[in-house]
Amino acid sequence: MVLPRIHKRVFSLSRMVTQLNHFLVFCPVFNEKPSIMQNPCFISVKVRSFCSARLTHQPKVSLPDSTPSSTLIASRVSRHARTEAQDVLFDYLHSTRTLSYLDAEHISKNSPHFVQNLLSKIDSDKDVTRSLSRFLRYNPINEFEPFFESLGLSPSEISSFLPRHLIFLSDDEVMLDNFRVLCDYGIPRSKMGNMYKEVTEIFGYDYGVLDSKLRAYENLGLSKNTVIKLVNCCPLLLIGGVDGKFVKVLQKLKELGFKNDWIGGYLSGKGTYNWNRVFETIDFLDNVGYSEEQLCNLFKMNPALVFEGSGRKVYVLFGQLLKLGLKMNEVYSLFTENPQLLSAKCVKNLLKAVGFLVDIGMGIKDIANIVSKHAEHMGSCSLKGPKTVCRELKVGRDGLCQIIKDKPLQLFHLVSKTKVKINEQVDRQNPSKHLEKTTFLLSLGYVENSEEMTKALKQFRGRGDQLQERFDCLVQAGLDSNVVKNLIKRAPMVLNQTKDVLEKKIDCLKNYLGYPLQSVVVFPAYLCYDLERINHRCKMYVWLRERRAAKPTLSLSTILACSDARFVKYFVDVHPEGPAMWESLKKSSNLS
């Protein structure tokens, strides 16, 4: 039974070495830098009407490329004029062109370049509302231009996507239907521009096809939130059937004991993923000799290992070490004994340190010797450049090379970027408190003596035991610990709230508003707003909801993140008794 296992591993490792030779380069590799918005609901308001007119010729208003003159005009237009223009555009789209309230509002508020172009057609120093309303009455616009801009496409990209012989959105019913399927599912509108660029085909699916593709991923056991993240960063998954390579990754993670939605906590909308390479990375680490328990712990502590760059850095690192002359079993032993070296930060530091030694002219054998004995130190600190170090020490590269060969640990004392900063931090603080806080941050996945750790020590306020208490409060409320870790890294200020305040905000969310706890994962800033703002706005929203003036699915960000003026406009003035209720809420708060 042992021989087949050994034979399989040797075969897998040989295949891995062959793959490495295809893309390895002898240079350091740097990390690539990696909120889900729910749709706001309909709130009835009175809107102005325009005369409806349908054109069979090209519209007179078209989005031009930026020119010096248009930039000059933009600088002269007041904010008030732009706001009026947005309101007129909203009324035109909603009343005249009969777009839904949500569509018209999003387009008008998120197409600044198009709005600026509209203002250039009139005298913006006069009555903007009247002038622009009159202009639009006789000059229908190409609705695809502000529509695409509101989805996140840049003005320079829009022209290549404009359909020929169409100017009204309603003329492309199939595209609109697929757009609304994505909206209803929860895909942020601001992300759809990128989806349109990458996979325009999905906006041409027949009725019901796109929705069935989204549901197919839910049928794999993924939650809706995870599917939203997944298609945001990998819209190609919506082409064809369910992606088999992604399914293999999901199955492999499941074998290691991870729940299906674990993957959703680490997907980044700024990254793209090669699911075949991700699978090969996981399989490769399995063949290295890690047990299932070790692999599970490795991925929990360092999810970036397989998700950032789709695991490419793992291959690059192993390849670099093999090219230094280390034997395969030596490389395996090195990382089996020091699994923390496979964190994204350590991989980056280790590769940079190897590059540093190469730059100063050290021989391959000497580099291999230092790496095999001091890899842990090399992965824990970020080094300055060779020119800087030589200038500071007033030695040439040959002299620096000899110093490091004689005393390898001098490398980390002489050329570390973070040494001085960390020592200063320790000196300023009580050592025991600093240790407690550092221990807590290490548990979140920060790397000791790293730049990220230094920043985190400044961001998080409170003792280590207090931060742990606040962290535990979120976990006890029902959030997975890994989800909380990710949430905190996105919004560190969450842990600067006291435990009592966090409990009150969670209680308000669940028991008063009736929102699921997962809402804070989508919008962690909810936990950072003061209680007075939350109480005032949420009570006003609930009051409107009870009177059917607002739908019950409105996102937290829509309620809390908008300005006071906008809140009054859309949540107070929309009901005849709204202003009185709003004043009553504020007075009751002042009295208490």
C-alpha cells in the first residue's frame, strides 16, 4: 500500500518540476494588490413630466472625448448646477423615458462626464432646471452613454460599446433584462461595466438563461453572497456550463474540511483567478507531504497563498530554491518545518532577500547555504536596496558580500527596513501590553516584524485582551472567525468600538431592523457609525417601511452612508407626515 503512494507522489513532483521550468524567472515577485452593495428599494416621489418624443435619427447629444475646452467648462460649473442637472436627467429618464426609479437615479447620479456634457449645451449661469428641461424636450439623448458610464465604464471606453442605430435603452430589451437579472440578484451596478467589457455575451442571453446560470452555482452549495463575489471577479464563469476547474477547487477544499462559503471570504474583486492553477497549487502542496490537518491550518492562516496570483508565487518560490541548488527533499523539509514561510508576506520577503544576495554578487552555493539555515529570518523582514545599504555602511558590494558570508545574521541587522521602526514602537509602549497586542494581531494573520504589523499596531486602539474581547463578541454573535478576521482587515476601526457598543449595534440590526448578521460583512462600516445616527435613521426608515413608503430590502449603506440632506430628501420628505416624525425622533433623543 505504501509503494503506490510513493510512486504517485514522485510522478506528481516530477510533473510539477516540469511545469516550473515553463515560467520561472530569477527575480523577486511582488504581491498584487487585491463591498457588496445591495440594491436600494423604490420610494415613491413626485417627479416632473416631459413631453415624450421618439427619434429615428441619431441624437444631438453625444458624449465626446475629453478636450481642454470641456475641462475648462467643468471647472466653471458650480456644484449646485451639476446637482440640478442630475435631477433633470433623473426626471427625464424616469418620467419621459419610463425607466424605473432605481435605474434613473443610479444613471443620473453616476454619469458625471455625461452630465457635464449636457451642461455645456446650455448657459449654466441661468436657470439650469428650466434650460436643460427645455433642451431635453427637443433633443433626445443616447441613453446608452450615461448608462454605460454609470456601470463603471470610462468615457474613453464607451464609444466602442455603443450599439449601432439604437439610442433608447428600451430598444434593447434583452440587454436590459439581463442587466436587471444581475441587479435583482445583488450584483453591484458599479461592477457591471467590467463584466460587460469581459463577457458582453452574458447581456445577450435569452430570458431566464442568466438567472439559471447564477442558480447553478448556488446548487453547488454556495451562498448567494459568495456567488455574487465569485461572478464579480470571474464573470467568465457565466459562459457555458458550471466551470469544472472551479468545481475541482471547491471539492478539494471540502476534502480538507472547509465549508463551501469559506472561499467567498477571500475573493477579491480586483483580482482574477485561474482556477486550474489554484487547483494545481493545492494539489502540489498536498504532494509536498503536508498532512490534511497541516494543509487546513496553512490555508486558514494564509489564504492568499492560493488565491493571490492563483498560487503562482508558490511555484516561483519553490523554483527559485531549486535553482539555487537545494534538493527537492531539502525544500520540502524547509517548509514543512516552517509553514509560516508560505504566507504571502514571507514569500515576498524571501524572494527579495534572495534577489538582494544575487545583486551584491554572492555565489549560488553561499546563497543556498544562507537560505537553508536562515530562511525564517529572511522571510520575516523587508530589506533595503543594495545601493542604499552600501552607501549607509560605506562599503562596496564585494565588502558587503563578505560581511554577510562571515556573519549571515548581519544581513537582517544591517539592511532591514523595519528594524528601527519596530524598536521605536517597543520603546514607547509597555513591553507586556505590546506583547499582548502583537499576539492578538498574529492570530489575525499579521506577520511579525512586518510593515503591515507596524501599521496595525497604530490602527487598533486598546489592550490585547480588549481587542480579543471585541473580536470574540462578533464571533459569539454568529459570524465565522475567518469572516471576522477578513472583516477587521477591511475595516480595522470596527475593533475600536467597545464590546457594549458592538452588542447594541448588532441587537439593533437583528432585532429591530430585521436584517441578517451577514449584512455587516457586506457593509462593515455599519458598526462604526455612532448609535445616535443609527437610531435616528433606522427608526425613520422603519416608520416609512410600516407605511409602505419604502421596501423592506433597502441596504444599510443606503440608509446610513448618504448625506443628511439626501436622507431628508428621500426618507423624510417622501411622506406628508415625515418631517414631523423626523423632528420628533431628534427631540426625543435630545431629551433622553
